[in-house]
Amino acid sequence: MTSDASPKLSSHSATPDELFAAQTVQLYEHADVAACGVVGVAVFMAVMLWPLAPPLALVLWLLAVALLAAALWLKGREFFRQMPMAADDMGTWARDFACISALCGTAYGSSGLLALLVQSETHQLVWGIIVGGIAAAAITTHRAVWYAYFAFMLPAMTAVCGIFLYLSDWSYGPLGGIACLYGLALAGAGLLMHGSNNASLNLRLTYEGRLNHLKQTEARYQTLFKSSVDAIFVMRGDRFIECNPATLKMFGCTEDQIIGRTPFDFSPQRQPDGRDSREKALEMIGIALKGRNHFFEWQHSRLDGSVFDTEVSLTPFKIGKESLLLATVRDITTRQSALRALSESEKMLQGILSASPIGIMHTRGGRIQWANKAWEEMFGYRNASEYLNMQTRFLCVSEDEYQQLHSALYASARTGPADHEADMIRNDGSVFRGTVRMNFLDPGDPTRGTISAITDITERKRIEESLRESEEKYRVLIEKALEGVVVAQDGKLRFVNRTASEIIGYAPEELLNHPFTEFIHPDDAAMVLDRHRRRLAGEQLASRYAFRIVRKDGAVRWVEIDSGVVPWEGRSGALFFMTDITERRLMEEQLRQSQQWYQSLVENSFDGIFVQQGAKIIFANAQLHRMLGYEQGELEGVDHWLVYHPDYHDLTRSRARARMRGEQVEPRYEVLLQRKDGSTFYGEISAKAIEVQGEPGVQVWVRDITQRRKAEEVQRRLATAIEQAAEAVVITDPEGTINYVNPAFEKITQYSKEEAVGQNPRILKSGKHDEAFYRNLWETITSGRPWTGSFINRRKDGALYREDATISPVKSSSGAIVNYVAVKRDITRETELQQQLLQAQKMEAVGTLAGGVAHDFNNLLQVVFGYTQMLMSKKPKDSADWQSLSKIASAAKRGAELVKGLLAFSRRTPTSPQLMNLNMLVQETKTLLERTIPRMIRIDLKVEQDTPMIYADPSQVEQILMNLALNARDAIDESGILTIETGMAELDDEFCRKHLGAKPGRYAVLTVSDTGHGMDRETLDHIFEPFYTTKEIGKGTGLGLAMVYGIVKQHDGYITCESAPGVGTTFRVFFPVAERTQEEKPAVEKQASPVGGTETILVVDDEDPVRNIMTDLLTQAGYKVLTASSGREALEVYQSHQKEISLVLLDLIMPEMGGKECGRKLLSMDPNATIVVCSGYTSEALARGYTVSGAKAFLEKPYEPVALLDLIRKVLDGVER
């Protein structure tokens, strides 16, 4: 079959499928940008609408948009992961993208509902602009596929238009119209950009197609050059510069031996026509260089000197400006011989063609010139007249198929014979499938026509299709087989299916043509090869065996193969069916070990174990025999219930029967078992229904729980004790995590058990202990030693508390610490009471010391004051001596006042209590304070009208108020507020338990607070101590608050102080509410008392200076004076001069025998004795004690001489009687 038409070159324009595939790829290339844009604009819109729209609706909408964007992004990733793909798949992916775009557009359109809720024209307008903007932006990312863009734009813009038209008013109506026009403009712009994009894509695809065609063409020509059977030269002038492999073979030389040489170097000296080879060659080259193709015959010689005939074609061509020649040399030696034999064979060939079963025809110019008998029969023609000069295109079923076949045949005729299939049509119109092979009758002259051989392959195609279907069926079966299928030949793998590839761990291409031994474990390779050789040799061996392989990743797997011999490509090969049995072997090994372990566990178990079949025990381990006191084997064959106490026979029988019937029964319970000797013990059994030799049975574990029950009872008692203990108990693990706390811990710390368990004890940490404290604690307990000490911890409500604790490590039998146990006792109240007690004892001790100092100091002041008064009485008042003595007397008075302060602190100052109104005293004192305190300090008075009356000494209460107010003044640097309040308070038992010295009851409260600099805790601990002061030297004696403390205590009251640096200070003084009224004392008229007398007075004092001054004073007043330095001496003197002595001046505090005992003995000696007590102590209680004992009066040291003489005169004259 031939034709004059030349084959057309492809224009390489993009097909619709190629164009759509490129559009889809471009669409997914913008998926990331589209997803980011969708999320970004949604976030902006949510921020804009957040203050006005419902937050929950906004969050849900934003979440929906984010999920759609994520779906789009993930879809893009998956698309490029699956590239390349078929055209049909591209359509599916494009539609998926459009669906997601439609959902995104719908989501943006639905945001209009949020805009409606906003009811803000500005926000609704901005919303419309945003949605319109993102719809416009979608043109860029969606333009490749028009319906993807419209899927996004239409729902979004429809919502904008619909909402604006729905809100139709003077502003929204036009906006709705504009939005509709804008939507139409977007649609038009999208279509325009889609068209422009398609044109650009088509241009790019066309360019790429043509470039690929050029590369393919170059590759084809390169292949032709190298694979051509003809020798091909490239010549520059008369020199060879390149040749193909056929040249080297044809001339019997190497490339180095021919490059750079000339054609006449490989020619005999003369050609067959007698011409010189060099001369004729240069002539032929010259003709070709003139630009004409030149064909001629030439005789060449090989390197070994042999001569052969060739046909030469010289074709000029240029590379750049350089002119070259392409020489094609064909060895025609055989052809020449064939020509000689051609005439002889023509007749034989004609006979062969006529007898050939293959249809053969000769065509020229596309028309039939001749056909053999087989052809006539094949096409249904009776004689040549029916088909001669018939166009060959009528032999094909269609014009298109004819053109395709003609082009293929024409191309193959030039490149080499090749069979081409086509549907052919017979004379009667029936169709058959045939193969056509066509050659030019004269390759040198295509116009002479072609010879075509046609074979009817209809039946062969049917058989081939049947074979193909069968092969496909078996191929699928092999590829999908769960077993690996391997074919080996010559020791190498020739075929592996997918399962085998997965088992061995290599890709199929990595396995094929590789020795199978490369993948066998080195220890098994020799065994496998030996079995393979013996099987190929015909030895009968077991076909199934196992060995190990080594996977690509280094893992070792066990495989089992079933081998056999099969023909493979004409020779014998080994067929292996391979199964991965690694897991099975592992399970078999585990089963074997499990059986060993089970047997070991049963025989060596600490629990007794027996198996019963029906009612009889068929197996019992050694431990059960020992546990029940039987010899080994005695229990087998015994009814199972006989191992239990009779009280449990019915229970165990019924449960065993129920289990064997398949019923659900409690598997674990406690029973009483009975030994062979009749003794019993408690045990715990665990039973399970099993099958024994095809019959139902029960397997029973028996554990002796005698010791456990005892331990549990001990633990219950211990747990009860811990639960009911008053001390907190905490158990932690070795890392300090709390595992248990008792109720006392919950009560003390205010943390419930649920809050504490799982936490670390540091939840109680107060910050009052440094790191060294906790480091020492942990070093102690982690070393295995108990730690004992005190904590200051913090309760759940933030309050601090103190506790004593003992933390002990709990060790396991191996000595490892498994727990820590802390037993802690809350000592907060005890500590506070102890501190208060210590403070009270300290104050009492200081008070006692102060009283003693006051007594001795008063004695000294008495001497100074007495002698000063005596000297002043002898000097004129205007003299310098009198002035000097007056200053001494003033100093002595100031000393006396100081002593009074000490005595007030020690509560030894005589008081004059009376029923008084605290509010009135405060208001009166305010006037005095306003003259004393600077005006920069404001005095606020807050008195409650129902403040109760108190029974107190007004002057001392005033002194309290003045001292506290003046301290407040000194605490305020410049300006501030001094607040004085009164009120009433009820002190309960709880308050009194926490404040030592306080008593329950009703109290009138005096509160003095300031806004001064405040005091720290160290200062607060010492403020009531005598002589303690924080003021500068000369600005305070340190007795002010000490006097306040003493006066409050003397009135059975209580005082508190609250202060902190920078906050200020508040004092609260609690006075007991008056329960009785004061009896008014009658006023005593002052009478002029004599200053002296003539009576005898006994002066008793252990201090010589005091006795001397008193003796001098009394003597000057006219009295006769007797003295005694001690109580015993006084008794002796009084006994000697009893009738003379009119009055005894008795000091109260003396060594050996004090004034109290001396006075009692004097009164027993003489009940009418007149005694006046003198003392540096001024305790009202002491004074009253002596009055009751018979003393007539009490005189406080130091006293003025006139006071002494006046008192003596009154007593002697009976005024005090």
C-alpha cells in the first residue's frame, strides 16, 4: 500500500484534555493563597463585627470558614501528592475544588445574617464591600476553571444583593442595584480572565509540545545514526571527522584509525571503471559540495586489504557557516550477488507467491497492480479483473483508518519492515482483522510501488484476546495473592509478585535479576542453595521448608516456602510460594515458653491449684497437697468439695455445677477449708470454668489468707486509730506526692482529702523557712532517718499556723524507701499561749523588779527630801542657799514621780476607783489634747452613746489616754489623724483562750489609733517593758506604755496593740463594765494639826539614813525617839519601853523579819499598840492589809516632813481612829 501523499508533521497544539489538566493544576497551585485569603478576610470581618454581633455566632461562623479553608489547603496538598493523574481524575479534582469554593462562597454569603443583626449601616456597607472584594479577588485564584470561580462568586454576591435589596430604603435600594451590576461585572471579568488564561496556557503547552517534538526528533536521528546498518560518515572536505559504529564494522578498523583519513585511503588504487580512486573520489566530493545530493557505486577496501562493493550517498549540509558532507555507504556485495541470482529465482518466487497462504499485492500510486491467489480468496474476489487498478483505500473500513495505516506503513517502509494491524473490508462488505507489512518494490525508486503482505488474523486475535484475558486473570490472582510468588532461574530472581516484594522489603525492580541468596540470612543460605540444587537434579525433597531472610531495613524475618519446578521462557525455573511466618514462629515460641512458664508457675506457685472434671479432682499441685496436709497424689480422684469445711460443701458444689453449665458465678470468694487432720483455715479461692478433654471442668486457685486476715484486722484497727487521731497524718510517696491524709489534716489545714491527695506538701509552705531548713529535712529522711521539728505552715485560707512534726521513712523489705509518714500536731494555740505566758511572766518579773527598785529608791529620796526640807526650814526664802535647796527638793520630787511610774507599772499604786462615764472623760481630755498636740494632727472623736459605765480611777484612766495620745503624736511625722473611739465589746471564751490574761465578759473599749509610721513585730514585743523606747535620747523615759500596762492590769482590764510599718498603730483598752455602784466617802474636814509633841515614838527601819532623818525630824518637833534597825530589835525595844512608846513608825520591807510580821507580833504583845506603816511600796493591797491587822495609817515614801508630823499628830490625837 502506498500513496503520493507525504506524512504531515504535528502542529503540537494542546488538546482539550491537556488544556483542562493544565487549568486544574493552575487552580490547585493557587489553593494555598485562596485558603489564606478566605481565613484572613474572615478574621478581619469577625474583628469588625465583634463589638456589635453576637460573639458565639461570630465564633461559630469563623470556625466554619477556617474548617473550609483547611479543607481547601489539604485538598491542594493531596492533589500534588497524587500527580501525575489521568484526565478523568482531573475533572473530579476540579469539581471537588468547585464544591469547596461554593461552600466558602456560601459561608461568606451567610455572614450577611450577622450583618443584619448588627443594625449599623456603616458595618453593613463595609461587610458588602468586603464580600464583593473577596469575590473579585477570587478571579485571580479561580480563573483557570470558570465554574470554580462562579461557584464561589455566585452565592457570595447573591447574598450581598439579596440583603441590600431586602433592606431596601433610600440608601440600601441603590446599593442593592449597584451590587447586582457589580456581580454581573465580576461574572464578565471572570469569563474574560478565564479566556485570557486559557489562551496563555494553550500557547505555553504548544511551545512545550514543539520543544519536546524537536528533542524526540533529535533522539530519533541520533538513534538512526548509531543503529544504522549502513556506514555513515561526516566529512569536512575530503576528511572523515565522525562515523557511526556500522562504519567501524564495515571497514574492520577502530575509530582512531578512520577519523582524519580520506575515502581513497580505504579504496583500491583504481575503481572497476579503471579510474584512479583518488581522482574519482575528489571529483565526487566536489560535485556534492556544490549543493547536490550525489549517489554512486564505489569499491572500498578494508584495513585487512579485502575489497567490497558499496553504494555511496553524499549529502551536503551546513552547521553554521561550515559546509560538511554526510556520506552513507551501503555494502552491496550481497546485492550484487543477489542480482545475479534474481533472474533464476523470479520464477520460483512467482510460484511461491502464488502458493503462499499470505495475501500479497503490488501497488503503485495507491492502486492495485497485482495480487496472489491467497489475497483474492482473503478479500473475496474471483479474478484480477475485479480489483486491478482499484484504489487501496477501498480495502479499509474508513478513510481515517486508511490514512493512519497508510502513514504508518509509509514510515515503516522507509525505516524497516513492520506489521500494522487494521480492519479490512471484503468484496462482500464483511470485515476482518488483518496485519499488513509493506516494503517498497525498489527502495531507491519509490515510484515503482510497494509490495504488501496481508494476513487474516481474526482467529488469532480471538485466541490472543482469550489468552490475554486468561493471563490478566492469573496475573491479578498472583499480584493479589496473600502469598509471595517468586520465580528463580539460573540462581536469579526472574519474577516476584507484590506480596513477595513486601515480605522481602525491596521494590520489585530491586529484586529482579538479583541472586535470591543476596536476601537469605547468611546462616541459612547454604541450606537453601543445597535444597535448590538437589530439587533441580530431580531429588525428591519435602517441598515446604522455612528459613530466614534479611530485609532492606536490616530486619530479619522467617519465611516458609513451597517450591516446585516450572517452565519459564522455554527453560526450567524454580517456583516458590512464600509466606511470612515470623509472627507464627514468635507465637509458637511464646506458646512453648508460656507452657513452660505455666507448668513452672503451677508447680512452684505459693497458691494451691486443682482442676476438677465433673465433681472429681483430676489434678492438684504440690502446694495444695502441702496446704491441706495430704501426700502427693492423694487428692486426685477425690470429690472437690471435701477440701472445704462441711459448712461450705453445698455452696462450693452448687457454684461448681453452675460454672460448668456456663452460668455467670462470682469468681472469687472466701471459704473455710479443712485439712486432712480436721483442722481448718480461711482461704480465698478463684475459680474459672475450663474444658477438660472435651468435657466441662473448673480450675481453682486456693490461697491461705489466715495471716492476711490477721494483718487486715490490724490494719483496720490502725486505720481507725489514724482516722480518729487528733494529730494530722500524711503519707507521701518517695517523691513527696501525697497519697493519704486523715481527717485531722483536713481540719487543721482546711484542705479536703480530694484537694490534698496528688499534691506536694509544699501547698502548705508559708515562706517562713529558708531553703537550708528544707534541704536538711530532705537530707535527713532520704538517708533513712526520721526528722523531728516544727513548721510554720499556711492554711488554705492563708492563715499561718505552727505544728510539731515527725517525718519517718517507710522502707520495703529490700531496704528501699517506699513512703514517708508525717505525724503532725497543731501547736499554734499552745505556742501563742506560751508566748503570752512568757510575756506575762516577763512583765511580772519586771514589775517585781520595778517595785523593789522603787522601794529602795524611795528610801534614798526620803533621806534627800527630808534633809533638804530641814535645811530649807532654817534658811530664809530669798537666800541663795534656800534657792539651791529648792532645786534639790524639785529634783527629788521628779525622782518621786519617776518612781510612781515604776509603781504604776508594777500595779502598786494606790487607786481611788469610782463609777465613771468613759465618754465624758474622753470628751474632757480632748480639750487638753488640742492644746498639747500640734494642729497639723487632726483629732477625730467617735463615741458611742451606749458605752457602759466603768468602775475606775478617773485620773489613771486620763493618764492612760494622755500617754497613748502623746505616743500617737510622736509617731506622726508631720500631719496625720489621731482617732479616739469608745464602745462596748463582749469577750468570749475563744478570744480569751487566744489572749492570755483576758477574761470573758462585757467590756467598755477605749480605742486610740493613729496614721503614723507604725511598728514592726520586734518593737511590738517590747513596747510595754519599762524604759524601752524607740525615741531619741532625751525625748522619752520608756515608762509611758509601761504605766498604761500597769494601770490597765490594776483595773482588771486588757490591752491590745495592732501595728505595721507604714500603716499606723491601734491600741484597744478593755475596761470591765461596772457591776456595782461606788459608795461615796464622807468628806473629812481639814483641821490644823500640831506640828510636834512630847510623846515617845519608836522608829523601825533597816536603812540607817532613813532612821537618822526621821529621828532628826521628830526630835526637832519635840518628840522622844527610840530606833530599831530590824523587826526583832523593834520587838525587844518595844518590850523594854512599852509603857513609854505612844506610836511605832514601822517600815514594811526589812530583812529577816518584815514589817508585816513585826506588826502582828507587836499587836499580839500589845493589842493597843499604835502603828503607822511607812514604805517605799505604795500597794493599796499592802496598806489595807496592815490597816486590817491593826495599823492606824499608811505613809508613802518619800514624804515631806510636815506630812509625817501631821500624820503622827492626827494618829496620836485619834483623828484616824
